[in-house]
Amino acid sequence: MVTSPNDTVVTGIGASVTDSGGNVWTIDTNGQITVNGAVDPTTANVDELAYYGGLIWQKNAANQWYAKTAPTAAWVHWPNATSPVVIPNLSANDATIAAGGAATLVDANGNVWGLTGAGGTSNYQVTVDGAVDHTTANVVQMALVNGTIWQENTAGLWYSKTTPASTWWTAGTAIDPLTGAPEPIALTWTGGGNNLASNPADWSPAVAPRPGYALTMGSGAMNLSGVALAGDTLSISAGSDVTITTIGATRLNIATTGPAAHININAAPGSTLNLTADIGAGYLNVSGGTLGFIGTSVFAAFSTVLSDNIVGTGTLDLLGGNATGEFMEINGSVGPGLTFDISAPGPDDAGLQIDHPSTFHGSIVLRSGFAAFMGIQATSGELLNGVLEMFNGSKLVDATRFVSAPNGEGGALQMQQTSAGVMVSIGLGDVYQPGGVGTALPLHT
């Protein structure tokens, strides 16, 4: 009988080593050691054997090591937490394996962890030293992090254990142990239940949104309250038609992923929606309650109508440049913390329509396009020290914080009176303004 080389380490049922005396040590199907075919009744839950330094070593599922010198000797417990033998093919820290592959992870005690498709399906389960762990299901990847084994399932939740015998941490966590950040998961809105954004049954896969998830809505209705989608961006698909009803104090980041999306947001009376938006070639209508903008929002065509009282701090960028630029209508009051930055790099087709100028307390930066002050009748204007004042004769009829910053596309700042109100524009912005080209008014700068 050939003696096993020194440093031999084997795992799993049927694994065996041969000592210098020709004795064959094997792990049987019951997790016990047999010596030359005879069961050693003092052993149990054995998953690994080693021949190292002239000794036979065995490890159980609790990562406890024992050694003996001969079949008749007693097993001696190894008291240290580290392995007494050199583990071959030890996986590096932060090593990972994915479902569908044949790769394995080898931990510091020589346990070999893998993934297998249950019954040949995509329902992957964890294997330890070749044995399937039937307490696992729907596993997509595993990781070895600082001596701990982690598995992630299709719901984006991670579970961990330190030994084959220990139980998986039952709570699960969405925090990726490799990055310390939430694991991003792609969820698609299906609705059809109570349409609550927080309801797992209304998403596919059936998982409640968590911060960092990638959320997509293609159509239908959604009821949103509180911070159910805080930390996520809800992406609205091209050509979709969606209605979102918000209740109470709500946070929403929303964006379009393609043209011609129609988005209607209805805020319940007395509620506040804190919004950040990135709308490209879409239609957005927000009404009811109070609308608070946070940070920078971008509106790049076609149309936005905000029929709310608007508050917050940040910038709303109105872009254009394709003869169908952003047209934004404000049909409510605006607080002093907001700036509307109007810029169209091509045709001067981006514009802001203020339906109630007396309740507009924000500021405007006009680079190209137009700003429409509806219902105002004026005979002249003056732009000094960042304030645009409009006069009807000698009477001041409106004053707005205003900066003229032409973007180089050509044209000068101009003020016109139309049947709809007073229009302030740069370049060819007057072509797109309400009422069309109007009567020029003297503007002192």
C-alpha cells in the first residue's frame, strides 16, 4: 500500500489517506472514520482527513481537529482556532463563485464549498465537501470574506456561517459583505395587488425595494408613501403611461429611460412630495399637495406641468435644442430656494411659463429660450443687480431675481408684450414663447 504524501488533505464521503503503516483511513457515508474498513465509533460528523507530520488528522463539521499516531491510539484534540495542517488551494480573501460554474471556495480549514443546480434546474444550492446543504435555495453566488462563508439568493439577501455545522444567519442582509454597500437588484413593477410601492407582491421578482435597487416601471398605477423608494431611482420606460399617487411625506427619485413616457403624479391633499427628476423627451404632470425639489433636476423635453406649491432648495435645468425643447408650466407658488436654469444649445426652444408671477419667488437664469410671465401688462423693464423689474408706466407690476447669461448661440436679451403676458427671451426664443413674437418693450440693463 502506497503511503499518502505528507500534507495530503482530502474532504467528503469516501475520501481516504494511507499512513506509513499501510493503514487506510476513510470517511464513510455516516461521517465516521473507518480504519481498514472497521468503523471507529469515537468519530462523528467527519468531513476532512489529512496526513501531516506522520499523524492522521480528522476534522468535523464544527471545524474541530483531532490527531492520532496509530489506529489503536486515542484521538487528541487540537486546541487552536487555526488549522494544524497546510490547506492546499486555499481561496483568497474576498474570493467569489457564481451559480452555473464549477468553481469552488476552500476555507482556512479546508472545507470545499460549491454550488449545484438542484435536480438540474436553476435552483442552486450550496454544497460542502460534495454534500448538498438542503437548507439553501435559489443561491446566485458565494463569497469567502474574513473567514466567513456567505451566500446570496435571488432576492438579493446574504446569509453567512463560519463552519459546515453552524446554521446560516437567518435574518439575511441586503448589505454586500464584499463592498459594505447594499446589493443592487433589478425590480420591475407589475402592480395588480394593492399597488403599494412597498408591497413585494407588486414587483418582479417579489422583493420589497431597498436602497440601491434598480427599479423599472413600464405602465400602470402605483401608490407611494413615506420612504418606500428612498435611496432608489424609479426608471420609467419609453412610451409608458404611468400614474403615481403619493400619500403623506414622500421621497421619490424618478427618471425616464426613453422618449414619449407619460408620467402623472398626484399628491394627496396636505401631503408633501420631495422629488428629484431626470426627464428626457417625456411628459410629466404633478398636481396636488406641496412639491419639494432636492438637488438638481433635469427636464429635457417635452413638457412638464407643475400644479403644486413648490418649495425646496436646488436647480431645475430646462434643456432643449431639437425644436421640441422643454416647456415647463408652473401653475402654483414657488419658494425662494429654487433656481430655474433655462438653456437650449441648439434652437432656442426651452422655456418656462409662470402662470402666477406674483407668487413666484424663485430665481431664473436665462441662457437661451424664454421665460413667460403670464397675465402681466408692462410698458418697460429694467434688469439691475440680478433683479428683473417690470413697469406699467411708472407702476412696478413684477420683480423677479433674474440673470441673463447668453450661452453663445447668438441673440440678445429682449422683452416683449404679447396677448398672453410679458415674455423675456434670448435669440429666437420669442418664436416659441406663448403668443408668438410680440411687441418689443424697452429693457434697461
